[in-house]
Amino acid sequence: MKLTDLLNDLEQRKLQLKDLTLRTQWFSSEELMIQATGYGGATVALTGKRNP
């Protein structure tokens, strides 16, 4: 998965959603939410001066 959805085109976004949908066989909704968004803050922290 990319660092942010904003950098992807529509086709890439569709693949991401398909991937998350397939994972519902093995993970709970809570686990999927963490997988999809849980590292956003850590990613922003890597931006250095851009991190407020």
C-alpha cells in the first residue's frame, strides 16, 4: 500500500480497496482499519520540517 491515497490514480485506489476487501476473510474490521490507517502518523513524522 502506498504512503497516502492522494498520490494514487483511480486504478491504484481500486486495487487497494480490493486488497482490503480480500483481507476480510482473515482480519476483523478493527484490524483492517489499523492496517489501512495505523501508520499514517509515523509516515507524516518522516517528513521532517513538514510535520507540524
